[in-house]
Amino acid sequence: MDRRERLRTARLYFIADARPGGRPLADVLGPALEGGVDLFQLRDKHASDDEILAAAAVARDLCAAHGALFIVNDRPDLAAAAGADGVHVGQDDASVAEARAAVGPGALVGLSTHSPEQIAAVPAEADMIGVGPVYATPTKAGRTPAGLGLVEHAAGHARVPWFAIGGIDARTAPEVVARGATRIAVVRAIANAPDPRAAAAGLRRALP
């Protein structure tokens, strides 16, 4: 199954740095994949390039073993160097076209969106989008939550696979799904969970 076909069937997206919850990446990511994570994004704003590539090697092998997709945040160059399945960029990062040029036609390119206008303007080269933040979250400090209305808008207007993101956990996932989301992305709900496998499995059960 190629990457885009796997993306179409993916539901649970986990995003974490090289030491989620202060633990070794493998100790959290391995169980999370067992629990039902379909995509993992390595997002570490403070690590050096060498540290990101070292963590990426761990993540790539674990994801491959579980049939999951592996994405690197922000850095198309490192995504290509790491042999990742793709890259995710924000509105203020490299453009989707620049990211596509770096990772090649077979890799995935994701884009963050925060408004109906940004959803409407998603370039044709993008394979998926994040929609949010739905709720307030410390990973996007200072950003006003987009709210459940943006989830409803994406359900009716997004042209590519999309993941609701931002402050979603086991408590809030059902209401996000009720507004039309079939895919979610989480950070702390798994990274900080005492049992990442159980946390992932619980979130997966909340999805259609």
C-alpha cells in the first residue's frame, strides 16, 4: 500500500519531541503504535539537526515495523535526509511547493490551517492538513483556539485528508468527532500518559 493510500485510512496522529514526557522516544512511541497510532510526527523545536536525525532513525524503524507513517515537522531537508514518509509545514514555514521539491513526489506534505480561508487556499501539492487548534493548548501558546466551528467547516469543505488538532484528549475527542472529524492529532494525550498504549487505544476507539 502506498503512502497516500495509507494516509486515507489513517485516523490517529501522534506528535512528540525526541523525549515525550521526559522518556526515551522508543518507550512511548512503541506502545503508542501498538495502541493504534497511524502516523507519528517528530516535532522538536529545541533539538540540533544531529539530535533530530538520531531520533528520526528510531521513529522511522518503529513506524515501519508497525505499518505507520513517519513525518518530520518543519524541516523538509531533514525529512529527506531521515528517509521519512513526509514533512509537515506551518503557515510561516517553508511553502508547500518548497517542501514538495525537497522531499520528492512520492512523499507526503502536510500543512497547518487555522481558518476557513486557509483551508480554501490549501495548494494542490498538499496531501493533508491539520485543522485547529480546536482547544487552547500549551504547544501553541498565545494562539486563540479556532474552536469546533472550524472542525465543522473542514468537514464540509476540506479537499484532502484532515486531522483536527489542538488540546484534544480522551475527554474532548467525542465532541470533535460529533462535529464531523474522522481523524485527530494529539500531543500530550499520549506523550504524558502513564500508559501510552492504553491512551492511544482509548483515542482510537473514539474515532469512527
